[in-house]
Amino acid sequence: MNTQYVKDTTEKVSANLSSLQCLLSAVDDKIRFYLLDGQTYGPYSEIVHYHAKELQGLLAIMEGILANADMDLDTVIHSLSDALKREAAA
């Protein structure tokens, strides 16, 4: 397999991870806005707020996992860049 192809593919995956991080952040912002709004009343408001907070916790975990994966991919991209430079020099 070509080192340049692997590097390009890894960069695409990294870009997709960044897009996914932005999407998760937007969902988290919507939930946070809902929780801070305080306009939900009625018999189900407590359980809705409970589940919204649970979702926020799950989103935070997913955002952390994605951030770690993106850092790992950055390391791979830098290693591949170094390998390409060595190949070009040889």
C-alpha cells in the first residue's frame, strides 16, 4: 500500500472526526439551551430534565473519545509525513 494513499486517507478520517465533534457539540449546545430555558412544566418535566442531563453526560464521553482518536490520527499523520520525507530523500 502506498504511504501517500494511507496519509491522505488518514487525513480524510481526521476531517470526518472533526465534523463529528462539531455535530456532537451542537447537540450538546441544544440540550444545554433546553435545560437552561426552564420553560418545561408539567408532570414529565423532571424526567425529561433527568434524561437530558444523562444525554449530556453521554455526549461528553463521546466528545472525549473523538478527541483522543483525533490526537492519535494526528500522530499517525505526522509519522506518515516523516516517512514520506524519508522516501523522497532516498
